[in-house]
Amino acid sequence: MTDNIIRMDATRLADLIARKELSPVEVVEAHLDRISEVNPKLNAIVTVADGARTAARQAEAAIMSGEKVGPLHGVPFTVKDVIDTAGVLTQRASPIFRGRVPDKDAPAVARMKAAGAILLAKTNAPEFAFSIETDNLLTGRTNNPWNLDYTPGGSSGGESAAIAANMSPIGIGSDVAISTRGPAAHTGIVGLKATHGRVPLTGHFPQVPRRFWHIGPMARSVRDVALAYSLISGPDGADGFSTLSPGIDVGIGKAGRPLRVGWMTSDFFGPTDPDVVATVKAAAEALAVAGGVLVEEVKLPFLKDIDTVGVLWKLQQMETHPEFGRVTTGHEDQVFRHVQLILDTPDTPIDEFVAAEQTIQFLRDRFAAYFQRYDVLLCPVTPFPATKHGLDDVTVDGQTISAFQVMSATSPFSLTGLPAMTLRFGTSRDGLPIGVQIAASWYAESNMFDVASHLEAVSPVRNLHPEL
């Protein structure tokens, strides 16, 4: 029964609990057992919440007494260790914050709890959540559950690895350039970056660069991610970027016409692995065959002409450099390599900074025009699957490129604040998951979820689990 429990998605668990066919205590214990079994191999979980068992007993009592319960009542969830959890260690993946225990939940966490979910554990991240790999001086390196020699990506790599390995059914991560979508793709789960501001960033570290950071849900099914998004989105009265009611969505709804999906693969994000190209093409073909949507190959040459990774770096550097300098002063011997790289990088010259800002305006204008013709864009999440740990460069389709180019297909949507999500649709020649990315116009998350649900229904790799 334990194997069945840990492989169920959160929606299924909540349904069985509500119908008294499954106990919250059973569910929490099954996941704690799984953590004990496989986390030593993965190092995805860094702290188990002391109150999980007590919360499970309370959830069971509420069910047995007939109380009205929330949509995730009794379901465990995990949280990236840069997001505040009241009374539970939140160490920001750095020895500088060793032993830090917040006294207040981040809004995303509080809203999950209000829906009845039970905080199970905190998950690993790179130092200050700023790297494409999940590794740090305090809690070490996280491994990919599909191959322990490979990275799950960053910065929500601990969260993605925990969910993929069935240690958690659902969780909360964050994304500044790739950090929910890339790790989700590398480990074969679903990850969401909603429109910027949809989910308050309150209680997240760092807060810079605020205009690019997003908090978002991660899970093994589209319906779980959609449910969690509906629960954690909306203003909190503290984050000035989070102002729009979650009930406002500009998707086509019941417009009486099919969704229009444009798709593209290589050439627009730099060198792209042939397995990734084949996976995106297969997803487009599957959508076309399934019907209900109009599918057309598109070309967006402006993406080919812009180094969005470079643009993001130039802009974030001017905000993270002073903030990280302030935090690390007096702790120079406790700084890991990626934050050190930021500290060692000179400030962006003002003319380059202004040019980068204008590039974002250009990107927003071009995407606005694209979404007049199409409802959704289907494209790669990353130009190559997960790599072995610690690589500075990778060879893709015969060309050697920087490992940081893993962000080339996700950065455009971070810079512009557009919603984007990923789900698995293929497997590499090395047996690693390959995802596809689905983007929509601002505040049109429903279009994105619609296409993702279509793809999930016809996915040739649905419900696969790594053997550990």
C-alpha cells in the first residue's frame, strides 16, 4: 500500500482522505518512510518538519469528526529552503544562515496550510537560490533521481528531485530564470512560473531582482499544479507586484473556438540537442492528432537575435551584487562559488544596463504581437537534458557552449513576466527526462493549463517513476 500512496498525486490523495478511504497519518508516514529510504542517495530533503506527524493526527481527527475541510486536507507538501516556514529551519542554503528559524510562513506556505496541506519537509537549493545546479556549503549537493551522477538542475533542484522520487507529492519552488521549469524538466515533473506577481514573493530570499523572481508550484500532474496555483495566487497586501485577483484570467475560456498553438524547436535558443528537438516536435504532432486545438509551426527570429541569458545577467548583477555583498560581509569564508562569481563580477556599465532594459521592452512588444495570433507557444524548456554534475561547458549538437545556456529557452519568459510551465514528454538517449515548455500571454494561465492537460493525456511517458 505504501508504494501506491507515494505514487499518487496530491489531488488523488486529497480525494481518498476526504472520503475516509485513506488516513492523513498513513499518507504522512508513507512519505516519511520514503524519505528515510531514498533521501540518503539524493540529498533532496534538508529538514523534516517536526510537526508533520502531529498535523497529520489533527487532520485525521478533523475528517473523523465531520469537519469541513480544504481541497488539500491531509496531503503533505514540501517547500524550497529559501521560502519561510514558521517554526521550521529556513537556512537559505548557506552557512551564513545556519539555524535560522522564521516566525512566520511565507504567504504561499500559509495558503497551502489553509487548504489543509501538511508541511512535510524543506528541500535543498543552491546558495541564495542562485545557480543552475543545486549545491551549497551547508547542505551539500542534490542528485538527479534518474541518474545520481547527474544534476537535477537549479535552483529548485531539491524540490524537483524530492517530488520525482516520490518523497513528496507536491511542493513550492521559485524561479528567477529557470528555477522551477528547468529542474522540473530535468527530473520529469510539472513546474509552473505564472505571470509575474500572480503569487506574492513575500517570505522569499532573496528579494532581488524582484521583477524577475516568481514563486510557483511543482508536482507530478498538471491538475495538482493548477490546483496549487489557484490556492497560492492573489495579493497579500505586502508585495507591490502582486495586485491582481486570481479570479481574473484573460484566456479564451468558452469563446467557442479552438486554442491556437504555435510551436518551434531549434535555432531560436542556440544549439539544441536533437532529442529535445524531437520531443517538442512529437508534442506538437500529438496535439494536432488529438484535435481540439489548432497547431502550427512558427518562427520567432527576434529570439534568435537576442542573448536573453546575457540580458538577464547584466540586469540582475546590479541588484544582486550590492545585496549579496551586504549579506556576506564578515562571512567571506562561507561563500560558495556562484555567489562568489556575482561578487567578483564588475558592475554593468550604465549604457549596457539601459540597452538591456530596452531589450526587455522590445521582447514584451514582440510577444504581445505573437499572442495576438496565437494563444500558446510550445517550445523547449532547456536546449539539452540534464548534465553530469559540475560542468562548465557542454557539447550540444557538435558545438561547445556554456552550461549557463541551459537558461536560453526559459529566460525570455522570466524577463517579460510571461507565464510558462513544463511537463515531461520524452526521454533522452541516456534515459533522462525531456520536458516541453508551454507559454501563454500575461494573465492567460488557463490557456496554458488547457494545452498542458491535452499533452499530459497523450504523453508517452506519463506516470514513469525513477528506480532508486
